[in-house]
Amino acid sequence: MAALMLQGTGSDVGKSVLVAGLCRTLANRGLRVRPFKPQNMSNNAAVTIDGGEIGRAQALQALACRTPPHSDMNPVLLKPQADRTSQLIVHGRVRGTLGSGSFREGRGVLLPEVLESYGRLRRQCDIVIVEGAGSPAEINLRAGDIANMGFARAARVPVVLVGDIDRGGVIAAIVGTRTVIDAEDAAMIKGFVINKFRGDPALFDDGYRAIAERSGWPGLGVVPWLAAAARLPSEDAVILERRADAREGRRIVACPILPRIANFDDLDPLKQEPGVELLMVPPGQPIPAEAAIIVLPGSKATIADLAALRREGWDIDIKAHHRRGGLILGLCGGYQMLGTRIADPLGIEGAASAVEGLGLLDVTTELAPAKTLREVTGTAWNSPIAGYEMHMGATVGTDTARPFARIDGGGGEGAINAAGNVIGTYIHGLLASPALRSALLAKIGVAGNARDHGADVDAALDDIAAELAIHIDIGALLRIAAHPV
């Protein structure tokens, strides 16, 4: 059994995409591959086959392996709820809430559980591709580490270091990592890969050799800028700040970027619609009056995000849009915000509290400790749908008598107001269903293209795999992976 871990010189160097691409490259060679990330921090999550949840990047990597996502693929998941507080998910289940200080002190006790998950995956496959978090150069976080070298050394998994040349300073980043980490950690690293290169790679030949000479690690490839990565769901909310202006002739779908926005990849299928411009509205900017649809996204801290929405004045924009008869769609936490009241009597999201909602749906929500995690299929607007639920609490009220969807094997789900222009639902992933997406866009006079979003993502993984097969020494990676350190 083989294993290989990709660690980065920093966050957002492209590890998640490279792991997904390598998983598909090796799967295309007929190998049984599994992805693994010991510890992740993200509010973008996916439901697993065993009824748990993991980071969405690991679910994408499972897709790249052509295997169902399982909670063992990401045994520790932190979902930030406030600046210094996160929900702790272990083996796919909520285990409690942690402050930043208490996690740093206690994370080492989770290593045995991380190794249990890794061991189960090892027994299922030919090779495990592991993704680190952050950087091993963060030596202030080394004690008790389970995300990078702490895991690699405990599991004896060889490491390849990834540097991002697009951000600049990649020579210093890789050589600097070699300088600051201790000798035993450095011995785990068996080579480096340069990622996100634009232009002629020959221009970097001298730099490539300099890194190898100064670090003592061999170069294993220079990966070009992967245009196909833009067709994959993004796990990192940083991408939301890269805002595009609306292009002439397109109808705007506007979504405010809330501080604890979650599962924002729900909106990804709209990016491929030629008649639509998806506009992610950053703090400090109004929701444009010309928006045809306003989407309130999921949230990891609904009450806090509702307060932030009001501070930005977005509640005024939303209610003005409503008065004009505009369409509003609330997803999960956004659905809760559209109601008349949200109560958190047990302090699930922080201090016990209750607040008024936006009052656009006649429903109320009470948060509760039990977390709903399930995949669902059904129909909405006479269209087949498939998605998943991931929420805490229940929503009731008059408008639920007009459900948005009918769930297979169950009853109605969600709510619609009497005028039919305010919709709330707990179902994530709806817009990946071509018929449902077309039905939504028809309400604003746009013909949907009926493209299969899942097929687009799968094709993007194949495109990335083909690029990696050209630009990375896959044979060398396999030889490294075959020899535990």
C-alpha cells in the first residue's frame, strides 16, 4: 500500500486542486485511490455516505477517485462560527465547540482518531493521497500538530512540498521552509512541485535548479496555470472577493458575502449560464437594484450573519427588492433569515438569544443540538431535484403549507410566500439539477442552458489530470509513495 502527502508553503497554493487532479490521474491508470485530509477548517462541507460530513474539497477529491465520500477522508473538520470559536466535527459528527486556544492545546489527543481513519482508508485501496493544511513552516503551530508533519511522521507518509509561483517569492518560500523546519521534518520531504506557472516554463529553469540546490530536494514538476480549476467548486471563501462586473445583456443574480457564509458552491452552476451574471456582493457595497434574483446563502452562524447583514444595510436592499416584486431565494441559513424569528435558546451558535428575522416568510426557526445530515431527492416546480440537508434546528409556520419541494419518501420541504416570490429551502446543491435551474431562471425570463453541472465538474477533473500527467513526474511520485519514511 502506498501513500503520498502534499503540503504547501502556505495556504491557497493549490493543494486541494492538485490532490484532486492526482487522484483522477491515478484512478485513470486503474489504481484504487482514496483522498485524505487529517484536519480541515472550512464552512463548505458535504454529506457522506455514512451519514456524516467532511470538507467539500475532500468530497470533490472522492469524486476524482470515483468513490463515494466517507467521513474517514476528513476525520477532523473545524467549522468557524465566530472569530475565535469553531464547531468541532470528528469522524463526521459534531463533538462540540472549541475556542482557538483550547484547540491548539487539545488537538494532539485527536491524532489517534485521525490515524484510525487513515488506517481504514489504507486497507481499501492501492494508494492514499493526503492533503496538508496551511504550511509546515508555521513552526509556532508544530507542537501537537495533526495537519502536516505531525501526521506525516506518525503515519510515516512521505511528503511533496507545493509552492505557488503566481503569488511571487516561490524560491524563498520553498528554501525558507527547508531553513525553518527541523531536520526530522525536512527528511520527510522528498521533492517539490511548482504550481500555477504562467508563460514559458523555460524562463524558470535557473530558479528551479536553485531551489533544488539550496533545499536539497529534487524538483518533480512545474504545473501551469490550470484554467479548468475555475470549473471546480471552491472551498476557500477568499475566492469570493474576486468580484466580476455584470456583463451587458445578462440578468444579475446577487448574493451578499456574509462573514460566516457556508456552502457557497451552491451557486456555482449559475456561473455556466450565459444569460446570468452571478454577482457576489462584498461588504461595503449595496446589493444592486437591477438584480433579478437575490440569494441569501447558507451560514455557519445565522444569527450573527443576520446582524452583519443589517449592519451593511443589505436588509434595506432586500426589502426594496421584495417591494418591487423581485425574486428572493434563501438557502439553509438564508431560509432561516427570511422568517419572522430565529431562536437559539440553548446557545448553539453562541450566547442564548432570539432575534427578529427579515419577515419575508411567515415561518420561525428554533436552533437545536441535533444536526440534520442527509442526502435527498424529490421534485420542485415539477422538476427532479437532488441535494443534501445540513442544518441544526427546525423551521415551522404558515408558509410551510406552500412547500418548495416534495421529498421522496417524505413530505413537503421549505416554504414559499403567498405572492410566490420568496422561497426558502434547506436543500443544498439544488442548482446542479438542470431542470430546476432552468425553472428558476424562467421566472426571470432567462432560458437555462440545461447543462449537467456534475458532468462539467467531472470533465474538469479529467482535464486537470491530463495536464498533471504531462507536467509532473508521476512515476517519481509513485516511487516516493511506495516507500514509507
